[in-house]
Amino acid sequence: MTKTKRKIARKYALVEAAPPRFQYWPWVAQAAVMILTAAVRIRLLNIPLERDEGEFAYMGQLMLQGIPPYKLAFNMKLPGIYAAYSLIMAVFGQSAAGIHLGILLVNLAAILMVFLLGKRLFDAYTGLAAAAAYAVMTVVPSFLGFAGHATHFVILLALCGILVMFRAIESHKLAYYFLSGVLVGLSFVVKQQGAFLGIFVGLFIIWSGLRARPVEPRRFVLRFVLFIFGSALPFGLTCLWLKVAGVFSQFWFWTFQYARQYATEVSLSQGYDSFKTMVPMSISVSGWIWALGGIGLSMLIWDKSLRERAVFLAGFLLFSFLAVCPGMYFRGHYWILMLPAVSLLAGLAVSRGGRLLNPLIGSPWNWIVPVVILLIVLSMPLSDSAEFLFLASPTQAAVMRYGANPFPQAVEIARYIKSHSSPSDRVAVIGSEPEIYFYSERKSATGYIYMYELTEKQIFAQKMQAEMFEQVEATKPKYVVFVNVPESLASGSGDSGPVIDWFKNYALRNLKVVGIADMLSSDSTDYIWGDKAAIYLPRSHTNIAVLEQQNLTGR
């Protein structure tokens, strides 16, 4: 241990209070945290893909076939997440289990990065407490952390960039500044919100450089320029790749022009209402962990010995929150971007609490008591989510979390389409279930793999509707899937009327019903196939119809 690290350990940590025989137990406990996390996630590897996962998987599947993003399927996400999924599927296979195995490894890597960051800032005990808190919060269903959302990848890359940033500041090596920039630049290429974390890292580099004595202007400028160059490089190479692939105009429209429109649809008052609704839904299950984080945040204010790390932790928390805010939707998985900062503050509260208890109860109780408190706090969200995490089957878990959304049904629908079509046949889904394309391994007849853009109150909606209608009619897909589920046809106050009217007219002229998934309840669906489906009257208001093209002339 270096002199600087020993000084930090004495200043902040439990480590000097722990007996020598316990010196290495944080590493053993950290391994246990990761093993237990893996055990929980492995049990749910086969949980059906939800919409975002279906989108990422379908786009990644196309990339594995040599088809670039934004050519056959459109969305406002940046292509880094599609590349990440294609890499996972290339290694673990094109299945829900293979994808979730890749997400498991991403989550474990992020847990380890939180541990290493806490250890670097304070000590291994703080890192362990933070990593355990992060592990728990990313598996409980309220944050949708069990699913493969882009925020998992964003935060892993950002944490790696932050750790390399500290290495750069300590060593003054130019290569580390460049590498830190590349990592946070990659987090942006995965999802736009990564820009906020990249800005934070850049500002912290500036702050650290200005505090150094003596200030060396040339070296300071060179280090920052290398960081900026590294940050811009992944996006620049992405633009070059998409330009060469011939899809740059589509990419730019969807990820910047439409994305800007999407991010400004919600008014401030609507955003505030969404915040009031979504925060309790997302945070309440792990509320005591957030309370520990609040205690840790308060310590930054009144404990002068923590001032050296206060700027980093407060800044990290602030910019993580800003990353949650674009669009003011505050959906559950957005909060994953805040969890490392909250976890580090919770870890600080636990380890610092041990130091404060030392004069009162002495060693080893001064570090045992905070650990017991932490275990109790961590057990609460696990207990609340016990049925989901430990008892429910993957399909039951999907129903518990997603309700009437037809994610389990998409598996059966896709199985029918795959067994009754050839790889060259096209499919159109009138709904927002891109996972059907992925499961069936059939290409979409239209680039609009979601209906949300067409039904939103935004300036491009009518143009998009006309384009989607034209694409489907020109392609004449062998199968059209109509998802009669409100959550799939439109989101929020969207109007699906024009899309439904067009579909009814198109189906009357061209399609025959060959399958019905009648969703009688959240855990009961009747499947009717063949001629029986054509005369079947659904008993539920939520159902999925599979229709076959009758007029294939000119295909």
C-alpha cells in the first residue's frame, strides 16, 4: 500500500479498526456478492425479452447478417447498444438466455467497478458496501435491472472511464487521459445519456488540473485535448461507418432530429407529474438504501475530513441525475444511471459510521454493527421481491413485472411464424413488439418496428404513418401480426386511430386470420391456429392476431 493510500485509509475507513485476520475478507465478500448475484440472474435467464431487449436483439441480429442499423429497422437509440447485443449473441447465441447471460456478465463487471471505485476513493470496506448495494438495486424488479437495458452498458463504460481518469490524474500519463475519453465516448455511443457522464469526467479533469501545484498550462491543455479527442473518437468512427454503409441520413434523422422531438414532447408540468409518479414506483422498494445514500451525502457537508472526495461524489451524483432527466419520462431503468453514485454514498455512510462508533463501542463492534445494519437494509428489497427473484418461473416473472404486455405470447407467435415461413419471407408487426422479428428470425416488412413514433403527437407522425403504410403494402409480407394491446399500439396520450383504420382496410383486402392469441388473463392465454382462428371470436379485449397474406402477386 502506498503512502497516499495508507493516509486515505486512516482518514476515512474502517480498515484500521478491523483486526488483521479480517484484512482480506472484503475481497472474499465481494466475490460472494458477485456469485449470489449471478445465482439470482441465472435462474431468470429464460425470462422473455421485453420491447427494448427485442429491439436491441433484432438490430443486433441484423448486424450479424451484415445489415447496418437504420437500414431495415428504425429507432432513436445510438448504434452502440446494437453492436453490444450483436457481440453478446455472437458469443452466447441468439436466444433470450444467451442475451441475459451477456447482461449478467455486464452487471457483474459493473458491480466490480463500483467496488474498485469505492476502494480507490476510500477503502475496500466502502467499496464492498457500495458494490453490495448496487448489486441488490440492479436485480430488484422496480429498476428493471434484470432486463438488458442500454443503461447497464452506459454505466459500465462510464465507471471504467472514471477509474481510468483517476489513474490518469495520479500518474499524469497521457495515454490514460485518452483512454478515459474513449471509454466515456463509447458510453455515449451506446445511449445519448452517456454524454452527461462524459461531461462530468471532463469537468473533473479540469478541476483536478487547476488544483495541481504548480499549474503547467501546456501539459494541462494537452491532457484535456487528448481526453476530448478520445471522447469524440467513438462517435466519429460510428458516423464514418454509417456513412460508408449508406445509412447516415437515416441515422442522423432518428438519433438526433426525431430524438430531439421526442425529448421535448413532455412539458415541464407533465415532467413534474411523471417524476412524482415514477420516483415512488422505482425507488420505494430500495428506499432504505437511498436513505443510507442520503446520510452519506450529508456527511460530505458536515465532515471536513471528507472534503477531498466531496467534489467528485457530489458531482457524480448530480450528473448521474441529469442523465436520468432527458425527456422527463423517469422510467424505472433510467435510474440505473444513478445507482453507482447512490451506492457509493451508501457505502460511505456504512464505513464512516464505523469510524464514528469506534469511541463508543470499540473494536471490533464498531465495524460489525454497520455491516449488520447494511445487511438488514439490503435484505429489505430482496424480501419484497422474493417471489419474483427466487420462486417465480421466468414466464411467471415476466407476467408479474409486465402485466398485460404480450412478451410471453410473442414467443409462441414467433414460433408459429418461423415454422410456417421461409427465411426470405417478411413479417410486419402492427404493434411495438420487435422481439417477434428476433424470435422468428424473419426480417421486418417496414422499418417501423414500434408504433409509438406513428401515434405520438409529434411533427413527423403523419409522414411516418404514410411511409410505414407504403412500405408494408409494397413489401407484401407473408405474415402480419396485429397486437391488440393498448400498451403496444400507443404510449401515453398517443392516438393509434389512423394506424388501426389503415390496418383494417389493408387486412380486409389482403389478409386472412390464421392465428389468435386470446389473452384471457395475465397468466392465461388461449392459442387458436389454422382454420379455427378465422372464425374464432376473442373473449378478451387484449389479443394478438396472426394474419397471412393472400395476394402474393408481384413479390
